[in-house]
Amino acid sequence: MSRRRFVYERVIEAAQAFVRVEASSGAVLLAAAVAAMAWANSPWREEYFELWGTHVLVDARVFLLDLDLRDWINDGLMTLFFFLMGLEIKRELVHGELSSPRRALLPAAAALGGMVAPAAIYTAFNAGGEGADGWGVPMATDIAFALGVLSLLSRRIPFSLKVFLLALAIADDIGAVIVIAVFYTAHIDFVALGFAALTLASIVLINRSDVRDVNVYLAAGVVLWVAMQESGVHATIGGVVLGLMTPATHYYSPETFPESAAELVERYRAAAAAGDEETQRGILSQIEELSQGTEPPLDRLERAIHVWVSFAIVPLFALANTGVHVSGDVIDAALDSDISRGAALGLVLGKPAGIFVFTWLAVRLKLSELPRDVSWLQVLGVGLLGGIGFTVALLIADIGFEDEALSAQARLGVLAASVASGIAGFAFLYLTGAASAAAGKTNGPSG
């Protein structure tokens, strides 16, 4: 019973909480994107572009950073988004759908198909052209938007489908991080990279020395971010690494918490009766340490930053990156652009095709099986929602193109595809309802 309760509290409840926050944050993210587009096409559009192009200089003597406001958001604040991503990846690897090879294989296969097919479609349009470097743009699925759409169908779909989409999107995130780190690094400063590695080693030693002061890790994280920024590797990768390094185990056993807490409470009462305020303060500090030490740092940090990332940082990123001035010339250029077409078709067609085919292959080859109560029609519907590529896709569009016009074409393709995929996925899952396709679930699609 203890093991079953642990699994429920650490896996099921955590997944439900994550899904709720991500789903509700999708509305805020959409509002930010709409506001950015409205601003960029208003009479005040020049102020929009001037604002995000404003340079902010930080001179700390040992290092000098001169970035525009958009880069401070994309390279700086978004590190917290990637840190949260690292925490969730760690959770899934330790306790969730990626915790065993057989459980991990299905969402991993789906994610792989959902990356390979869009990249192939994009490359088919852009191989050898000026947009060739943007092949990574249509590879990423936006968790917040996809889960937000899925949450509107909560009465028509099983919760296991949400968990499947969550695991798929997290496996997709792992792939996106690897792509950014390996293929979107223009140059490497090995001295700075070595300093980043040294900082990571120091963090490991600090953790093994049982240091629990968050300020120590915060300072080390800032040093790591600066080193990554100077190394040429995208600084947000450091956030993922820190998330993966965060302990997922507790310092104190949850089983002994009631007795330990009761003992401290009794001591507090005795000190209060004696009027010993200094002892009371000391006991309160012990109770706080006991409470924090009983909860794994991974859980505590995720709860602390998830709302800030979902409702502040990511919408701010959307506000800074989705504003594209749309004129007749811009629309004509996008319609004639292989970059826009490749990004849009990669997401709208490549994502569902890749996710469905690779999932079917994994089940057909008996390497894994579909989650309980999930039908093949629902897998296809999830594939359609996988075409909602927003946050990471826009980030890759930003770092993948030096030419702002090419980046804008990629962003327009992503935005158009995300809208189309969201509508198509919702309509498909709504119309198919609770269809289970039991025969197909056992043998796969016929033909």
C-alpha cells in the first residue's frame, strides 16, 4: 500500500498538477501571441520593434554581456523554462512514463517520428537553399498549447491520453535540446565551456556535501549561465542540465515525518508555555527544515517556478517573438517562401504522420503497447495536436537564422501551422469522441 500510495502521489498527482498548469497557461500564451501580432501591426509597430531591439549592457568586470532585450529574454529568462523542462524530464525518467525502457519506448518512438518526418518535409523544400539551416524549426511540440487544447476535451478522452501526450512532448523536448546543442552552435569557446564544466562539477560536489542553501545553487547557476553564454552553446542548455542534476529523492524519510513533526510541536508548546521565544524560533526553523527536507528538491523547485514560467516568462517570450508585421508583401513572400511552406507542412502533415507511424511500428513490432483506454484514432488526434509548435519552434527560428526576414518567414509558418493543427486536432478528437477502435488497438490499423 505504501508503494502504491507513493506512486500515486509522485506520478499521478504530479502529472495531473503539471497538466492543469500547462493547460491553463495556454490561454495566457495565446493572449500574449495575439497581443504581439496586434502590436506589430498597429500604428505603434515601430515602438514594438524598437523596444525588443533595445540593447542592455551588463559589465561585471570579469565578463561583459551586450544583448538586446529580446536576447535577454530568449537566452536569459528562457533558461528558467528549460530548467523546468529539465526538472520534468528528470521526473519522467525517474518515476514517470520514461522510467523503464518498455514504458519509455512508446512516447520516445512517437517523439522520434514526430521529429524526423517534419524535418524531412522541411528539408525537401529547402535543401541547398537559404533556409536549409531551419530544418529544426518544425520538430518541437508546444506542451502548453497542446495540453490546453486537450483539456477542452477532458470529458471525451481518458486521462491516460493526456499522460501519453505529456510523455511524448517531454521526449520531444529531449530531442529538441539535443538538436539545439549539437546543430545550432555556431562556434565554441572551449575555455568558457571548460569553465562551465568546472562549475557543473562544483555543483555536484556542493550537493554531495549536503549543502541545501538555495542561494548557493542560485549563485552557481548564474555563473553557469554566463559561462554557457560565452561558450557559444545556447545558454538555455545549462538550464536543462541543472534540472537533470536536481535531486529527485528526499533528505528525510516521509514515513518518519509524523513522529518527528509531533515531537517538534510538543517541544514548541513546552517552550511557549515557558515563554522561551528563542527556543520557539529555533524549533520553527527545525520544523521548516524538516518539511523541506521531506519533500524532494525536484518537487519543491518545480512547484516554486512552474507558475512563474508558465504565466510570466513564456508569455513574455511570446510577446517578444511572435510579433511579425504582416503586409501584402510579407504575405506574398511567405506564400512563396519554401521556409514558410516547409515549416507549416512539416508541422501540419509531418507531425501527425510521424507520430502515428512510429507509434504503430512500436506496437506492431511488440516493442510496447498503447496505454489503456487509448485508441488509434486518439493517437492520430494527438499527432495532429503535436503540430502545435510554438515556444521551442520559435526559439529555433530565432537562433537558426541570422537574417531577420528569413526568421520572420519561419515564424509565420510556425504560427499558421499551430493554429491549423490546434483546430484540426480539436475537431478530430471531438468528432471521434470516445471511439476506441478495439480491434485496431490490438492489431494496429488494417492495411
